Amino acid sequence: MKTIGKLCVGLLLGAGISTAHAEEARWVSDSLSTYVRSGPTDSYRIVGTVDAGQRVTLLESQGNYSRIRTESGDTVWIPSDDLQAQESVQERVPDMQERVQTLTQRLEGIDDEWNQRVADMKSSLQSSQSRVNELQTTNDDLNAQLTQAQSKMREYQARLDTEREDLLMRYFVYGGSVAGGGLVLGLLVPHLPRRRKKRDRWF
């Protein structure tokens, strides 16, 4: 008699539209474990629970309940509000942990790479600075040599000018002496006695 009454109540409460679904993945709400029943209304007895975040397969919906198949193969009814289409946190955690681990490894790799780059840049900078210092030293030496060479060149130029002036003075003195001697000789020659020519006698 109780069975007949339960069936009648079930038929009355289940008079709503029953929607069949192609088998779709669903997850039990992450909030808490949920009781499941043997039928699509609260009047059906509780036959167990499903854990929060557990993956189930949606078979159909009727009223406020949905018929699901658990991973163990049991077919039960659960309030539709206790199902979610989004993957549960429980199942997302391993993937998220894997992604976090991958990102952590990448970050560590990037950190090592940047540390190596910074070390290379510091080494290159030190090498460049050493080269700059070397070039600066060479430039200072060349400037000192240039200054010394310019000083010697001025000294040699002064000596050359002095020797040139001395040489010109000698030329003037020598030329004046030659001119004066020529003038004196020109004045004396007309006054020198002339030698008479001897006449040759053949008889």
C-alpha cells in the first residue's frame, strides 16, 4: 500500500516535463557533499551521497532533480541546483598545480637566464671599461709624445732659423769682402807699373 502511495505521489509531483539529455559531464557543487535519492522528488528515499566536486554524468532532468550516473556506475537523482557545468575545483587543482609548477620552473629559468645575462653584461661592461681605460692611457701617452715632438720641432726650428741667419750673415760678409777686395784691386791695378816689352834682335 505504501508502495502504491509513493508511486502516486511520484506521478503527481513528477507531472512536470521530463527532459532527457545526451550524456553530459557535470560536477557536484564544490560547496558540500550532497544527498542523492532514488527518484526525482524529495519524497523518494535517500540512497547515498556524492562528494563535493565529484564528476558525474547527466542523463536527464525532471522538475528540480536530475538523474546522474556516478563514477562507480550508480544511477541516482540529485537536486539540479547541486550540479554545475564548470569543472570542479577538486579536479582543477592538479591541473592548476601542474601549471603553477610549470610557470615556477619557467620563472626560475627566466631568473637564471636574466642572472646570466646580467653577469654577461657586467663582464662586457668591465671589459669595455678596461678597454676605455687602456685607450685613454694610450691617448694620454700619444698626447705627451705629441707635445714633446712639438717642443723639439720648435727647438729645431729655432736652431734652423739661427743657422740660417748665421749663414746669411756669412754670405753677406763673404760677399762684402769679395766686393771690397775687387774694388781695392780695381783701384790699384791702374797704378801698377807696366813692364816694357823687350824687342827681339836677330841681327
